Amino acid sequence: MNAFLKLVLLTVCITGFSCIGAKKMGGAKDRLNKIQEGQVAELKQIKQIASTVETKLDENKIDSILHLRFNTRLVKSKNELDSISNAIGYLDSLMTKKSDFRKSYKKIIVPKLLLLDSFRKENSKRSQVYLMLEDGLNISNYTLFDLAAFFGPGKYQIPEDKLNLATLAFSPMVDSIIKFSNKYADIPRTASLIILGFADGTGFSEGPLFDTLTSRIGRKNVTKEELNQQLSELRAEELIGLLNLQFLKRASAIEKFELMGVEYLGQGKGEQYPLRTIKDYLVDDERRRVVLCYWAVVPK
């Protein structure tokens, strides 16, 4: 084979390999761009949900604990997407120069693109999580239980003759939680019930209730505010007990119950006013003898 023919063949080979390399790089960049587009869209959706979380807190539709629950789940999603951003940035840097691309194509670029493609294909599952978060925020609100209907000032236990009445009052909220949970039964989730107890500003005389409250505090020298704080906590605990019984009775109605956790978080708010919208509360106002309950079913 003469020198000229060898040169022609060498040129053809080099050109062919160059075209193949350029085609591979172009294909890899197209795949990376699609992955990046999906990742940017998801980050935008997470940002919108986070903004809604803040709005709902300002509107008193969720409390500070549910605010934390929603944001914790959003941070988990964002961290996943941030790791994808880092991987995209790394692969993009390897595609800047043809020499870097050729060296890393088989051992680095191809395996990482497969992983990123797999993440992109899981978008439908993540979309369900985002939909669940948005749906939960759209229906978020508190339920007010008027405990004055069950007992008067200085009381926290619901009498047995009014338990059926109390159960009927609590049932719609329990039904709503189960209905929402069943709507997203395939998603591992936690139902969080935040129970906030309140008391009016009435003082206390010595007696069984006074002894119970001071025993919880651990001393006899206490203020009226401290006693009402304890009373409000007991009211929250009373409601938690009733709600827990309701869920135990209705467990069979919850689809894929094994994927669902339930947490009850009670807080006593003492003599704080339950609702900011009411401006004319009185010291012994029965509108202050209430329990507010916030709830949300949040993906794990």
C-alpha cells in the first residue's frame, strides 16, 4: 500500500471516529438537557409550594408545627434535586472539551447518565408527592371544638353522659383525615394532629382541681396564669385521648394503614386568645374554653 493510500485511509478513520465522537457527545448533551429541564421545573414547583406554606401560616390555616412538617418534607425533596444539580454540573463540565469527554465517556458519563435518566423517569412518583402537598395545603384549616358545650369553667374532663355528643363533634374531622389519607394511600405518609388547648382568665379556689394543677406544676405557690396553663394542657390531652380512640375504631377504614403513621401533638396555650379575629373576649368568656385542632397528612 503506497503512502498516499495510507494517508487517505488514516484521514477517513480519523474523520469517522471524530463524527462518531461528536454524535455521542451531542446525544449525551441532549439527554442531559432533558434531565436539567425536568429538574428546573421541579425546583420551581417546590418553590411555589413553599410560598403557599408561608401564606397558610400567615392566614392561620396551619400552625407552626405543621409549618415545620411541610417545610421538612420540601427540604427533603429539594436536597434530592440539589444532588441532581451537582451531578448535572459535573457531567456538563466533562462535555466542554472533546478530550475530557472521550476519556470519561464509558466509565463516568454513561453510568451517571443512566442514573440521572432513572431519576427523571421517577418524576411521576415525585409529582404525586407534590400534588399531595398542594392538595393538603389547599384544604388546610383548623377545627374549633367548643368545650364549653361539654363542661363549664375550671373543667377539663368530658363527662360520660356527654361523650357521645363529643364523639359526634369530632367525627367529621376524623372522616376528613381518613378520606384525604385514602386519596394518597400508595404514598408513605404521616397524619399530624396538632391540638391546642385554651383556658379563660378565671381564677381558682383551693380544691381537687387546684391540687391536680399544682401537682403537675410541682409546687403550691403558683399564679393564676400558671394554673390556667396547666388546665389548657389537660384540655388538649383530653381531646387527644378521644381522637386516638376514634382512629383506633376506624383503623379498618384507612387504606394501606401500614404506610400511614399518626402523631398527636398537644399544647396548652393558657390564657392566650384562641382566635385573633375575635376582639371582645371577656375574662370568663366561654369562647376561650376551646380546643383548636389543626391537621395535615404529609408524605414521609
